[in-house]
Amino acid sequence: MPLSSATRDRLVAGVVQLLRTGRHVSSRAAESVYGGLPSFGWTLLVPLERDGEQRCSALAAHAGVDVSVASRQVAALERDGYVERRPDPHDGRASLIGLSPAGAAALERTRELRSAWATAALADWDEDDARRLGELVERLAADLDRAATPARQPMGAAS
């Protein structure tokens, strides 16, 4: 059964408010949420932690940014000691970016800060409500991502 326009509009307004609040809190509390880690650092360091060393182009794809943007961000992370670079053994022209011990420590500290922030924000929530919201937010994120991805036309279809 499709959503009513009132329900859809309320949901969209709620998501917009959540995003606005998130941006506000993020900029206001960046130091307490990220510590010394630049805000873009999380986006680039987590794939390195999860998947290991990779090229800058792969990190750019994970982050959804142009390779030139990722390259500048990786250079900043490298200067700050959060990542290490080494030649790609399969292609001497390319480099592999890896998480340094300082980068791993920064991710851990960021997780601790985020956890404390979330614990305080959710102090009055019960487990069932929090679990259900987590499931719904994950579903919403997947559906929004799917809706934002252009549908592919079958081979041979007219444009």
C-alpha cells in the first residue's frame, strides 16, 4: 500500500531535519566527535581498516568523490601520520595507501567519542525502540541509495 502524501511529507521533513541537525552538531562538535582526525578522515580511513591497503582511486570510489579530491585528502592524512603510502608492487606508477598505527588509534578514539555522544543522546530510549529505529534507518539508507542510483537500461534498449 503506497504512503499517503501526509506521511511521505512528514517523513521527508523529519529526514531533512535530522540531516540539518547532524550537520550542525558535526560542525559545532567536530573536535569532540572526531578528536584530531579531520572530518573527511573517517570516510577514508574506515575502508582502509576494513579492506586493507588500496589505491587512492578505490578510496575515492568509497567516499563518492573525485580522485583529485581524495588525493588531496589522502595527502593531508599522510602528513598527519594517519596513513602510510608504499609503491604498488603490481604497478610501479601507483601507490597503495594503508592505515598507520596512528590512523587506527584515531579511528578507535573517534568511535569512543561517537559512542559517548550517542549514549548521552539515547539515554531515555528503550532497547526495543532503539533497535527498531536502527533497522528502519538502515532500510531507509539502502532505499535512498537505490533510488538515487540511475536505473540501467537493458543491452540494446533505445536511449
